[in-house]
Amino acid sequence: MNDQPWGDGTRAVRAGLPEPVKNEPTLPGPVFAAHFHLPGEVEGPYTYGRDTNPTWTLLEAAIGELEAPGDEAAGTVVFASGMAAVTAVLLSQARAGDTVVLPDDGYQALPLVRAQLEAYGVRVRTAPTGSDAQLAELDGARLLWLETPSNPGLDVCDVRRLAEAARAGGTLVAVDNTLAGPLGQRPLELGADFSVASGTKGLTGHGDLLLGYVVCRTPELTERVRLWRKVVGAVPGPMEAWLAHRSLATLQLRSQRQCANALALAEALSARPEVTGLRHPGLPSDPSHATAARQMRSFGQVVSFTLPDRAYAERFLEALRLVEDATSFGGVRSTAERRGRWGGDAVPEGFIRFSAGAEDTEDLVADVLRALDLVAVGR
């Protein structure tokens, strides 16, 4: 892991690259192999394709340099999807009789994870992300799962405060870092034991691959998570891993524009009378702004808000020209959706989750305001 005092952009461009070799590419191409030549004794780093792959190794090194720069003890494990990474942490650490604390306002697949944990005999407690409410549920817990900012409500909790309280009671702490990303927030530096994310979103940024990862504080935790990946087989394809690594070079460039666009959009929406429940951690008026400003290095590309009703929200989405009506977030092309259509989030029917892309700021804001104007006059 490189511990040079480089800036984020330099680190993103250089992360995980091997030492240069004459006549070889800077980033070696994907290695497609189910098995490797293995005469004699079983030794060396690459033996079978479900265990290890050189393309994963480079990507894991790169993500580690971004999430935990200079931390030689930390280890990274990549997965086939964000949910594979989430379940790897929870199911590799919790046993029957253990207690896990989850947010009750997190990603909509968490209730499915809760049901699976309970089926395995794990007790689950929940509390909201805001106001650090999960503190009240820590007693005797094996693992605390944080999601900050939360998806889709964009609440923020104080990771350092919660991690200190958890550590005092022997509780492990995992943070879903998907919305912030490694350039926006470094959970291990804030005291967490795991930083977990869907690389499908902002990390890779093009909406064309599925990927997940876990960064672990210690080699022991890393080994348990890596063993879980081997046993379950939730491994990424080498092409997906290579594409993800290639995409990291533009991570800072994409993130800077997307975060600037999200803040500009939030500021513009704050003046609209039909918009209620506006949330973005970068707004000084946001309830989570003070906490976010202490622990986040940038405020993310997602804005959430509510329009008067379902029909109003759907007309707004139809009127947009530069924004795709699609789920997920973090891509270079702006997306938005009426989140209530999935049925898994406790949000109003007119609730919009908007992910700002890398379009010109003026164009994107103008498109959103134009769409709102059209809906307002009934066109």
C-alpha cells in the first residue's frame, strides 16, 4: 500500500498499479483463469480462480489505498456485488445467539438481510440513523451496522462517537460507505472495523458493472471475510474487476463535478415552493450538516426531496431531458426516480432520489427547474 502524501486525484490515478515493466501495459489486462499451472506442492498466491486472481489483487490494493491510505494492517476483499459484500461481513461475524444492530432507515435490501440473520438465530435490533439513535441499542451487541449518509433519506450519524461507544463494549463496527465513497469519507480513520460499499455506484461511475468490496481494519478480520467469499463463491469476474480499476483513474474528476452539481441543485431546489423535505448533507440548513462537515471530505452526489404527490413526481420525471429515470446512483449521467415505486422504503409517494451526474452544472440545474416549471403550469 502506498503511503506517499499524495492528493486524492493523484492517488486515484496511481492506485494499485504494479511496478512498471518494460513493454508491458501500465495496468495489466484482466486475467481469465479458472485454474493456474500448479506443479508440485500447493504454494504461491494463485492456485484456483474462486480463491484469488491477479486482477482482483490489483483492484484490492487500489481500493485499499483510497479507503485506508498508509494503513498497512488494513485489507481489502472485492465481491461480485455490493450485497455480496454486505452479507459477507454480517454473516462472517455473527453467529446464532449474537446480536446485530442495524439502521431501520437504510438500504431497502436490509430488511431481507435482517430476515436471513434471524433465520440463522441472530437477534437484530434497529434504530434510525439520525441523532445517533443506534447508541441506545449497543448493549451486548456483536456488530453495529451504520449507513451514513443513509439511503435514501440522507441522514448522517457520528461514526467516531458510535465507534468509540461500540469499542468500549466490544462491539465491531461496519459502515456502509456507498453514498460517500472513499474520497468522501474514510470510515476506518473514524474508528470503524469495516468499510463496505457497492462499487456499482460512484466508485466505478458508469452504471455498467456490479461490484462490491469490504475494507477490514485487521488481517484477522480480512481473513474471515476472504474465507467467506471463498466458501460462498461470491467472486467478481476478472473483466468487471479490471473495468473497475480502470475507472478509478477518473474517480476524483467525476466526484468533484457530481458533488458540485448536487449542491448546486439542492440550493436551487430550496427556493421552490413545491419542494418539501429537501435533504443534502452539504446544505448548511440540512439537519445533518454539522456532523457531515466533521467527518465527510465531500458531501456526495445524491439529493432527496418530495413533490406534492405521485402523479406530480411522475410528471416531473417525464419532463426531464438530461436525467434518466433509473434506479441506482453515482453515475456520470444524472438519474432520478420516484423511490416509492419499489415499495421497500418508508417515504412519501412523491419522494425523489436524485443522483447528480457530470453534466455542466448550469445545464443540469436549468433542466430540473424547467421540468418543475412545466409541471407547475400543468404541461
